[in-house]
Amino acid sequence: MEHSYQEDVLFRLEIPAGTLTFKEYTKGSNLELRERVRSYKPRAYIKFIILWIALSIAITTGINQLNFSLGIWSATTGELLVTLYDGGILYSLLGLYFAGIAVGIALIARPLRKSHRRIYEQNESCQNGYVLELTDSGMRWTNNIGYGFVVWQKVKAVVPGENVNYLYMGGMYLWIPHNIPEHLRQPAIHFIQSKLRFIISLNNRRPDKRSAIGRFCMLATP
């Protein structure tokens, strides 16, 4: 796990093997999905809900005006089992639709979990550990088969977990287990958080491109 770098290492943590359980690995893999969900603006959710209500009312009104009815008979006895009228047809179809989605998710979840388990068991850093190094420009990690580097601008957040802290980087993550001595772990985490705060403040100080264009146009107008 040795590799030479030119930049000075400010913090170096040796992450032991087996410190990330499969449950914690799965939680880390869901971080990107959660970040995407958070990125949607509340206004988009409100528009979707209003559109869904409007379509439901329109469809229900249309069915009521057409006076639909649906009967279901037994194939063996010929007995009428159930009769649905107007809106009941719509709600029954919606119920079947969502029930089908639930069954589909249940059927997909099991092989997907097996696939995640296989990837987890083949992950070198999960099984044999890795070395995390923090520099002024970013984070480096090294395991038995390779190494990687990411600048601080690509690091999204430090997400606390039950037994580890996730270092989320948008599509991938590293982790710092809590069983690392606190006098080593806490200064490293504080350093990462200070870098993220600096990046956020730097982005907030940048002038908006649209306002800059607007000011240029005002100055250029005779």
C-alpha cells in the first residue's frame, strides 16, 4: 500500500479491513440517490401533486359521465363476484397498478441485493482496508491494487453513520470508522469539514454570471 506523492500529507489514517459491514456499505451506496432526491426543488413536487390531482379529477369525471360498469364472474360457477361502477373502476385499476409496482420491486430487490453483496465481497478496500491521506488540495486513498485522488471541490459532505463517517463525493464515497482512535479521527474530520466550509464560502462569494452579464449590458448601453 505504499506510493510516493510530491505533496505533503497533513493527515494519514490507516483504515483497517472489515470496518465497513455490508449494511453500512449498502447505506453508503444509497447516498447518491438521496443526494439526487434532495436536489429536486420543492416547487417541482408541488407541481407534480397538483398535476396528479387534476388528472385524477378529470379522469374520474370522464368515467362518471360515461357511466362505465365492470362485472367479474366466476369461470366455474358463472356467479357474479363483484361489480364496479364509474370511479370504482378507476380506483381499482390504480390499486392494481401500484400493487404491480410493489410486486415488481419485491422481485427485483432479491437479485439486486445479491449483486450488491457480490460487489461488496470483491471490493478491495472493504475487505482488506485502505490508507486515507489528506492534503491541502484533496484526498488520496491507496489499497493493495491501486490508488485514487479527488480535489476538495468534488467532496460533497461528511455524513455521520452509526459506526463510520462517510466521505461522500457524488457517485462514490470513502469511510472513516469510529474505532480509529479519536485523537486521530476527529482532527482529520474537522480538517475535511473546514475544507468543505471554505469551498462553500468561496462559491458564495463568486459573482453570479447572469448578474455580471446584466451589469456589462448596462455599461455597454449608450
